[in-house]
Amino acid sequence: KDTPHFIVIDEENDFWFITAMDGGYIAQYNLVNDEFIDTISVGNNPALMTLDPTNKTLFCSRMSMSDMPSMGGMSGMDNTSMMVETNIINEIMYTKDGLTLGREFILESDVLHGITYDYNKENIITASITDDWLYKIPLNDDPPISNTMDSLITTYVGNYPKRLQPLQIISLNDSLVAISCSGFMNGVNGQVQIWNIQLMKFVTSYEFDDKSIPWHLIKSPVSNEIFIVFGGIGGNGGLAALTYTENEIEMKWKTLDDNYINFHGVTIDSEGEYIYVTSRGNHYLYQFRNMVEDGPLLTSVPLGTENQIVSPGGVSIMQKTCIECE
């Protein structure tokens, strides 16, 4: 009932964390034995997280489930969703003894979802689903730097254009980030945008179609590849692999199927070979293999009993072998 949403793992210090959107809190667990450690309330609708194991710090974005793009029975944004505080990024410190709230970064835009550190851990990068606006928040307390993600919007107006609808942000290297944009409204195609975050300038993008609804994405740990899930229905859901350089992004392979409904979370193993995807539509976990020309489905596992609605969200996998894990 608290709607678990997103998971991050700190393998250096042996913790994992999860956001509970409807519960308004973040929970901390021991990675070795899954023992519960602590929860901390951050207010309305904690969404995604990014972490710094060296300084034992989390940053969390905030949004409402009612702000999510409408698809496959999911509710669209309504006017009341703008009443909750979804324009705040929370800083949370953690130790073996639990969680402590730090700073709050209050931005002009509502409905912040995608969030990541830059490679040097000097800035937090986040974006507004409703404003199509990108922010770089310096952690030395300098003012945020921002820019529009939509070429049709040249100045910040705060009127919720909600065209691109950026969902998740990942760091690619010391200058580039990739951003998934669900699009699909007002004739806007779903896409992945690449930005130079040092210059806060758009670099390039790859467009799908307006029925694909790109959702979460992840970078390969061993190559210049991005894997992105599609939340589309009616044969438009699935998984794609993209390759990128400093200036270009191209399709490597794409797999779609009528049974791939409302794909949501995605993660990858440490060898960059196996990709794992959650489905909110049929409540399965899927395993795909990253091949030269395609991404074949290897297996699928139900995450609940027959007719049970579990709506899995984020998924994460350890990148090293856990020797002492129970």
C-alpha cells in the first residue's frame, strides 16, 4: 500500500535503499542479510534516488503517481497533483545506524523524477516531467543552472507543457548524460536525449515513435551502450539497445511484443550481457540477452500468484559477487 518504487544499491558499504511513494519515506536495508535498518520520511512522493558511497549520501526526487503519463490504465496528471510539494530534491545521509535528513533543494519546476550525480559527484542533475526542464544543482550551494529540453520552449513559463515528459537521467561519462523522454502526447515521439552537462547544452537525440513510451534506462558497465524499456501497449512495448559516442546515438537492436506490457524498470549484470526488466502490465520479471544484432528473451518469471496485482517498479542487480550474503 506504500507503493515501493525505486531501488539503489551501495555495494561499497553493504546497504540497499527503496523509495515508498505513497508512504512518503525511504527505507534502508543491510545488503548482506536484508535486515531492515531504518526509514526516514521525506514528505510527499519520493521517486528516484542517486547515491554517493564515498560520502554515504543519497539524493531523492519527488513526484506524485498521478503525475505519471497516462498509459495502459495508469492515471494521468490532474490539477490536484500540483498541490503537493514535488519541486524538492532531498539530501539524506546514511550510516550503519540509519538515515538523517540533510539539505532541501527547492526548484522552480514541479514533478521532479529523473535524478543522477555527475561523474565528479559535484552536481545533481534532475528534470521536471511537467515542465520539460533540466536542472544542474551544484552541491557547493551555488545557484542551480537550468535549460529547456524542448526547442519549442525557449524561456521558463511554468505552464506545464508536458510534451517531452523526461523520466530518467543517467550519467554516461564526465560530460554526458542520457535522458529518457516518454513523449506520446501532442504528437511528440518518445526519445532519448544526450546532453553535455558541463555546458548544459543539448547534444543529440534518438527518436522512437509516439506509441513506444520510453521509460527507465541504464548504461552498460562495459561498453558505450544504453538499454531502455518501452511502456507502450498493443505491440509497442519492449526493450532497445542504443550505442553512443560523444556526438551521436544509434539503434543497435530493438525487441517488441504484444506481451510486453507497461515495461518499467531495467537493470544489467556486471558483464553487460543480461538485462532484467519489470512489467507493470503482467507483473513479470524478464531476462534478455544482449547480442550483436538482437536481444532475445531468455526467460520470464511471474512476481505474484495468478491474478495477483503486484505492479513491480524499479529493479537493480549487484555488480560484484556477494561472498557472505545469506
